[in-house]
Amino acid sequence: MSLISCENLSFAYEGVTVLHGLNFEIEQGNYLCIMGENGAGKSTLMKGLLGLKKPSGGKVTFGEDLRAREIGYLPQQTPVQKDFPASVWEVVLSGCLSGMGLRPFYSKAEKDRAVRNMQALEIMDLKDRCYRDLSGGQQQRVLLARALCATRKVILLDEPVAGLDPLVTINMYKLIERINREMGITVIMVSHDIQAATRYASHILHLGEDRQLFFGTREDYRHSAAYHSFMDGEKAVHIWKKAAVQEEKKRSGGTRAAAAAKTQKEAETESPAPEAVQKGGKA
Amino acid sequence: MLHLIAEMFTYPFMVRALCMGVLVALCAAVLGVTLVLKRYSMIGDGLSHVGFGALAIATAMNAAPLAVAIPVVIVAAFLLLRLTENSKIKGDAAIALISTGSLAVGVMVVSMTTGMNTDVYNYLFGSILSMSQEDVVLTGVVSAAIMILFVFFYHRIFAVTFDETFARATGLNARLYNMVIALLTALVIVVGMRMMGSLLISSLVVFPAVTSMRTCTTFRSVMIASAIVSAVCLVAGLIISYLYAAPTGASIVLCNIAAFIAFAAVQKGRECLQSDRKSI
């Protein structure tokens, strides 16, 4: 059974559907990257997975040994946190609260867990530093350690490299990869960064407008229209037209094969549609 | 001077004021840290005005002031919290509406019944003379309850303050803890209002927290420093008010201003030292 599976999932705000027809599965150990432009519904889907927003249709099923509240979450930073007086230790430890039930104070087990996660992310030396005095990359590591404290299986990262400089970004991606490979933790990452997604992720979910444009492995994604709409408009149009031709062939059988072949030829020579160019340009 | 201070504590009402004041100051200070960090500083101010309205009505109806004020202010606190969470009227506007609205109701009730007498004046600006033995007992009980609840929920309140989305995503009932914070704030405001006055009570909530945030770098140390600053300023203010026959609430706020300036200076000094070290 999959760790998380979504069937025909849809979300709506005040009756207006913003996302529909989502079908995908996440297996233990996967590294799923959720792609899409601004307003494509990435954040909505994320809230849905975290149980912060109820789906308007379909359902999310969690595997037997995963409860909905066991997803570690790395949110985007809020303005409140910028000048928040808290030590790194206090922040990381607060990730352990979810498993404590009604017990008011941390036990040795929780403290050990926080220490282990801090060691894994190499931030043990920051333990007594003030969170607001850290650099952006260090702050992300601290929040990542907190997310790891809240889970044993899955972490969900919301644009983890937003606002980081290039070198720190690379380190952050490597760190996430290590968490995925070495600690065996399933990673779900929301991102704009298609380069990183196709490099590190095992699976890609691409959202567009209000629906799912692509879900599958990274290899398949490289050949999909959704990928090329991001990377290169011309090729996307080509793939779309090719698909349309095949569809046509299937429907009409042999009789109109010649006409279809002609369309295909046109597709190869025709310049890309302006809309597709625009999309490619944005990416 | 020392014998004047010694003399001051021979008066039972001064001892009462001191005990009550310190308890309220401690509670207000620790809660204030959360409120300031959550950007809810003005909630205290709004609630104190609601408290004034409730006290005015209680006086008009000859009811026990606190028995009326406590439930009314608690309801207002929940209402404000809900308004800030999900409504078309945004947080600060909602507070302004409720605060000035209840002040107006209070003033109206006062002018139609008793008129501007000493009682009303005391509600606005506070008085240490207005406190009875029962008030002290009630304050003691309420403060103890606040402290116990706060200690019990301390880590959860930290989590909800630092990052509410994360807290909710990992299964913490953020709404419940926000309610707890609102409830405790309402209690502190009503209890502290008798002494500080409804116009000045929110300073007890905001000043110590902002002051201690100048120099402290961990949540726990901010809490502790805030409590200490608050208690020290209260005692100092009380003594000044006795020595110079000054209004109590205002003296305490002035002490808090002095503490804020001192802490800010220390922060500035530290920053200068650090940048010097860096430039070398």
C-alpha cells in the first residue's frame, strides 16, 4: 500500500474550485517534487496533505503506519519569525511536541531526538544561538531539524530554497537528498526550480491552471509536454500536436491516416503558439 | 528616604497594593511576551476599554464590579480573536471598533447615571485605595491560576507563537491555545485594571516584553527578564507614587519607560561593540 495516495482530489475556496482531478501516489522513500507556476494550486494541495484544508471532493488516504499528523513540515518563513527571540534549541525541540499527548514538558527521549537531528544537519554548534541572528541558510537548517523531529517518515518542504543565495541553495538541496537517501525519509517538495526538480526528485507532480498536468517518474517527465512547456515552448507544442495526431489516428483508424500524417508534418514545421512561448519564457 | 519606605508598608492598603500589583505584573509580563510576538499588543488595550464599559454598567446596576467585568471581557477576548482570525474586518480595525465602542457605551452609562465621580475616575486611571481585602484574594486566585496554566502550556504556547502553521500541521490544537492565551489575557486585564486604570493597564502587558526583547535572545530568558523587569518597575512605581503623592498607574508606566530606555541603550552599545570588532 502506498504511503499517501490521492484519488480524484479537488479543492475549492468558497465554492470556487481551484484544483481538481488530482490522482497520484507517494511510496515510502520517494522524492516527489510538486511543480507549477504561481497560483497553480501548489500551496492548496500542500495544505490538503497536511490536513489544514479539507478537500471538496475525492480523498487522501494515508498508509497503515502513517497518521495524518505525522508529516514533518518546513513552512516558508513568516515575518513574525524575523525578530523572534528564541534559541535554536527551543525551536528544534518544539518539533517534538506533536508526539507528546498531554504531557506538559519534554522528556529525555525528545531531547535526544532533537540532538540527533541537529547532529545530522550539522547545526549542533548553533544550539544556543538566537534564531533571529542566523543567516537564511542556517535558519532553514534549523527549521528542517524541527520538521525532522515531528516525523519519522515524511517531510513536506515548501519552497525550501526561497531567498537563499546560489551556494547555500546547492547545499540545501544536497542536504535534502541526504535526508531522503540516508535517513530513508520520504520527501515532498514544493518548488519553482525545474532544474533541481529534474535533478534530485524521483517523481514529479506538475500542476497547471487548476489541474494536474503530469504525474510520474522524473525520466518520464523529461519527455512530457508539461516539462517542455516550462523549458522550451517549441518542443511542447510539438509533443502536444504529436499526441493529438496519435489520438486522431486511434479514433479514425486507417482511412484518415494520410491526413493525420500531413497534420504531423505541419506540427513539426509550424512555429510554436504564442501562449506556449510565453510559458517557456517565464520558466 | 528609607524610613519613608518602611513607613509606607505599615499601611495595610499599601501592602495589599504591593502584593496584588506584583502578582498582576508577573502575569501580565509573561503573557505580554506572547501577545507582542503574535502582534496582538493592542488586544490588551481593547480589552481594558471593554472592561471600563463593563465596570460602568456594573456600577449603574449596583452589581459587584469584577463579577460583571470578568465574563464580559472574556467574551470580548474570544470575539476579538475570532475577528482577527477570519473576518472581513481586519485585526487592528476590529480592536479599534470594539475598544472605542465600549468606551463610548461606558461614558454614556456613566453620564446618564452617576456622573463623573471618583469611582469612574478610578476606573480610568486606577487607584490603590480602591482595593478591598476580597479584591486581593480574588487577584491572588486568578494570578495563581494564570501562572499554573501558563507553566503547564508553556512549550505549546511557544510553538503556537513561533509558528502557528507548523503547530497546526503537526497536530497541535492551535485554536485551543489561542483561546487559552485570550482567556488569560482577559483575566489579567480585568484584575490589573483596578490598580492601573483601564487607560494604562495595557502598558503592563506590552512594556516589559518589548524591554526584555532588547537584550535577551532566548524565549525563556525573555520570559524571565520580562517578569523581573515588570515586578521591579511596579515596586519602584509604587514607591515613587507614595513618596511624591503621584498617580500609581502613571508612576509605574514611567518606570517602565525608564527600563525600556536602559535596555535599548544596552542593546545599542552591544551592537556598536560587535560592529567595531567586525571592522577590526
